Amino acid sequence: MDVDRLIRVEIHDTLAYLLGSWDVLRSIEDHHNATGGTFVGVGRLVPLAANGARGAVQQAQYVEEGELRLGDHIGSARRSLDYRRKQDGSVALYFLDGRHFVDLDLSSGMCAPEHQCAPDRYCIEIVVRSDQCFEERWRVVGPGKDYEALTVYSRISGEGP
């Protein structure tokens, strides 16, 4: 029996599932610099455009803000991405400058996109644990990078589906 299959939840609409506000807890292991750390914050995916079939959201923007503690560093951190619905039901993620990052398709309850940002390689695995929680694992390697990060996203009560 595939145990991992038992703890994955299939998602009918990837973008609709991700909309809303999430508590974000990330642990980071930087093998290159032999340091560890955490990020604690909030991520919000808010609709930008709704059109198409049945008024479905077609585009949203994700903004994550919080506190990063990495080695001796303690400070605020922020990242933003654009999410765009694709015709096949998956979602394309873009940096704010328009460059493509990765595609997400959570219909099976997980996906494993990769992003090549020469000379670095980002391997990401996302697993949906419930309608209230998903996990994201990153493995990043390159000449100056070698780290792993595990992020747990927990839906803020009253947000989303």
C-alpha cells in the first residue's frame, strides 16, 4: 500500500485551493554555509482578475511577509509571485518582472516542478495534506547554493474553501 497516497488530498482547482491567507512556517538548512534557520510569517494569495467560465479567478498575486532568522541574521523578509490559471487547470507562477518560475498542478495532491536558474537548480515538491494545510520542500543546488527548506502552510481560519 502506498502510504504517501493516504496523506495526499487531490485538488479539483489548484488556484481556487491556494486563494486566501496562510500561516507560513519554514525551516531552512543551508549546507553551503553550515547554518540553519526559520522563516515565520503570513502568505496571502489575492485575486487580481476574474473572468472566463463561471467567473473563475484567472490571475492572483501572492505576497509573503515575515521574519527570517538564518545564522546570525534576523530581519524581515518578503517575496511576491504572480499566479495565472492555465487552460488545463494548472497554474503558472511568474516572478513580478514577468519571468516564468514554475507550473503547479495539484490535481493528484502533489506536484514536483523544477526551475533552472543558471547556474542554480531548484527542485520543489508540494504535497497537499488537507483542505487546510500543504507542504513545500525545496532542494536548491548550484556553485554558491546548497540548501533545503521545508515550509508548512496552514490556512488562516475563515479563509479559502
